Amino acid sequence: MTEPTHARRTAAVPIVVAVDGPSGAGKSSVSRGAAIRLGLRYLDTGAMYRAITWWMLTHRVDVEASDSVALRAHDPVVEASTDPADPTIKVDGVDVSGPIRSLEVTAAVSFVAAVPQVRARMLELQRAAIGAGDIVVEGRDIGSAVAPEAAVKIFLTASEAARAARRSAEHSDNADAGQVSATRRDLERRDHLDSTRAVSPLRRADGAVEIDATERTLDEVIDLVCDLVDAARASRIDEVTQ
């Protein structure tokens, strides 16, 4: 049996794939799916910010007081798995993969993520996890700040209506119009906070390919990502062999 093209190229050239975009665009599902298909590792940097936010809330730190958050930024030990089949995250040795998805953490994470000391700490951990490459990394500043030299940069987006519907479905199987509307307002709030913060704001990185997932299925978006990775690998292989 002939080995799949993806597998051949993955084995040949280490690569970093940066996937950025706003909340609810489908970054996690797309990034994990692409990593599994390509045989790459996977890092959810958003989960890392959620983990440190969960720690701040648990330790009763005022998350809207940046000075208070800054003082505790180096206290929690955050460990993120890079296995796309089991992307767990631990804080001080405790698996918090479930608790970090709570509404309380969701409401607070943009405040914590905006603190420069937190971003500096997470940047150090994220670059250590990326290491030599062979990884799909998702977040909001991967292509612009964390891995600006990534071979593939993607800005994944979708309409506000589609993002709100998807995010509402994650929390409820029977989300009504009121829930979707409230979720949309929260996404707009987070978009504003993430795109206007002073350090590493959410934006499309230079050289990033924008993918609008509004009218595309998950598999279609994953196909596009894998095609971009294949093209980048082929280009790098040609450079090496010339």
C-alpha cells in the first residue's frame, strides 16, 4: 500500500503550523483534526490561558486588577499535553481540562490574558512546547508573536452568527435564540478585549492565509489546512534538494 502524501511529507520535514482566529471560529476542532491527520503534535494555547485564569479564580485573585494578576503570574505550574488525541492540561499537577471550560473562566480569561506578565510567562512555555516543530499551534497571537517564523500561518474566522451558534451548541444541545444572542454579545466583548489589548493583540499575522469557515464543514476546513501544509513541505523539500 502506498503511504499517504501527508505522512511522507510529515516524516521528511519538521514544520510549525500556526492557527489564529477569534473565539468560536472552530480553531480547536480544525487544529486537532489537522494534527491527527498529519501525524503532528498539537498545542492549545487558549487552554493555557484558561488554566492560569482558573488558578487565579480558585486562589481568589481579582482578575480585573492587572497588578494583582501580575504578582501571581509565575505561581501556578501549567503543563499542556501536545497529544492531539488527548489534549489535557494540568495546573499544579491537577487535570483541569473540564473546569477551565466553565462560564466563569470564559468570562475572565480575556482580562488575565491581557496582563503582560502572564503573556510573557505563557510565551516562554509555549515556545518550549513547540521546540523543534512538527506541531499545530492554535491561539490568537501564534503567527504574530509566539511562532512568527511558522512555515504555515492561518487566520481562521467565521461570521459572528455562525460563531455564536457553534459556541452555544458546545454548552447546550437545545440552545434557544436568547442563548445564542447572549453568546454572540459575549463573543463581541471578547473580540474587542482580545483585539485591543496592548500586548500581542488578536490580528491576522503577516503572511497568514485567511480561511472563512462560515459555509464550510469541519472536514473541508481541515482539507484546506492539510493542503497548505503539503504545499509548504513541498516547497521546503525543493529548497533543500536544490
